[in-house]
Amino acid sequence: MEFTGYLDFWFTDRPLIERVEPFANLGIRRLDVWCWRLIDIAGLAAECKRCGCILNSTFDESMGSLADPGDNERTLRTWSESLEMAVCHGVEHLFIFSNQIDIVDGKEWTRRLSRNVPEAAQYANLLDQTEKILKLVEQTRVEVWVEALNMFPIQGEVLVHDHDLAADWVRRMDHPQFRLAFDCYHQQRTAGNLMYGLEAYWGLYPTVHVGDVPTRQEPGTGEINFPNLAAKLRQLGYDGLIGMEFRPSTTEAEAFRRVQAIFQPDGAGGDESQA
């Protein structure tokens, strides 16, 4: 297993670009970041290269809604731009969501559809648009990760908000560059059944995100039994990524040690001496 660190959640007492080096000092070389259009992605990529890190993943906060036929032109255009960015800056993975989520008055809102569209028609449009997007993806080495967003903090309806439908989306596409991101935080808030999900979606997910519920801090701070989940992953033979998309409750070094103790109980960690 290899750990990935989220720049939006860790070392938040300093500018984004200055967070790369402390991750590298912890031995975390794969870094994730939200909303690539809102940041200096070129500067961030350069700093990652300087520190021996890579940009593991990001997403476009303005990609549009795949569920909305009125956004079809927009989603193809923004995905073309995201893929060009990813190839240019060495970003290996891009997240995909069913709906556009906007921030309005400090709250997350699902963008209204352009017209009244039944859910079945929304899903059909999503699948059709995904096929077109994957034609663009095939021209690159970028891998696209499906993420189901829980609706607990979001105002409005998100079409793909649980892992069952997200897994169906991945299976229907049946494409080697289109995979599932198994997010424990989102799944627990929406449907639970984490142990079931790890088995049911086996083979679909190359990354498991480990934020706890309800505070989205490191494993051991909330209600999820992460030692049991880690044991299940070892039983299944999982050797993918562990995405640390959470806010550390104490120091970053201590939070990382807690994650390592659960997912790498036999050792194998980074150099924490400079944290």
C-alpha cells in the first residue's frame, strides 16, 4: 500500500505550495489537491518535482453536470481542458462526479438542471457523456476515478451519491482507465456497509480514502472501525493507494503514524524526523 496526502487538508497554516515539502519530509510522495482551476497548478507541479513528489489527483470544480443534457457541450469542453492540464503537469488521476456542486453563501449546492429531467434520463445522459469523455481519456495515460458524493452537507440532489450506483457506472463503462474511488467517509455518511462494499466492489477500486465520520479526521477519531476494514483489505490482497483525505486532529506526523499503525501494522513508514 502507498499513502497519498491531501494538500487542502494538511499543513493549512501555510500557503498551498509550501505544503509540499513537509509532505515529502514525512515520506509521502503522492499528493492530491482539489479544484485545479483555482490554484497555481503549474507552480504546484514545479514544487512537487523539486521535492521528489507527484500530483496524484485533482478535479475540475467547474466541470458541469453529466446528469444534465443541457451541460453536454460544457462537460466535453472542460474535460478536454482538464486532460490537457493533467498531461502537461503530470497529474495521474482526475476525479469525475455526476453533478456540478457550487458554493453559495458558504454552503454546497447541487446546480439546478437546465430543465426537468427524470432520474433515468439523467443516468442515461451521464453514461452517454462518459463514453464520449473516455474517447478523450484514451488519448492520454490519465486514469479517471468515479467518486460518489454523500448528500449530508450538500443542498439538493446528487445523482450518484452512493457506491452501488458508482460501481454500476464503472462496470457499465468497462474501461481500464475508468475506476472507482472507495471513499469510507462518503460511503459511511450515505449508506454504511463498508465491509460489504470492499468485497462487493473488489477489483473496481485502486484507491481507498480513510477520513473518519463525523469530523473527517484521521482513523480512530470517529465511528468507523478502520482496523477491521484494514484487515479486510489485507485479506482481499489489496495493494493500492490509501488516500488520507482528512484533517489531522493533532499534528500531521501523529495522524500519519495512526494511519500507518492501522494499515501497515508491520512497519514501513516515511521519515517523520522533519515533520
